[in-house]
Amino acid sequence: MKIILGSNNQSKKRSIQLALEFLNINDYEIKCISISSEVSSKPLNADTLKGARNRNNNLLQYLDKEIIKLIKS
């Protein structure tokens, strides 16, 4: 299983690893990519959800571009 994490935050990566270990999933690779959330690094209140949505949308746009590159090559 390949997992793309839209962050270089090691605690987020570790959380994913712990969840997969809990589920007895051992065959995985996590690739961390720095993706903008377009909010402060320590968001409060509504900015927390806004940042998560922004990061997800920006990650999807990034991945769309990468897939197009793969198809064209």
C-alpha cells in the first residue's frame, strides 16, 4: 500500500504508522510531501478545518499533475 501524506510532520506520519500497525498492516510505504494548508502553522478554531480542507484539495491538485506527467512519459 502506498500512502501520500500531504505534510512533512513526523507526528502525523507516526500516527499513520501506529494505526496501520494496530490493523496488522505491515506492507506499506508513506511518502511525505510538503503541501500548503494556506492557514497559519498553528491554526485555531475554524482555521483548523479550513487548513485540512485546503491541504487535501492542494494535495489532490498536486497528484493530478503527477499522474498526467506519468501518463505522458
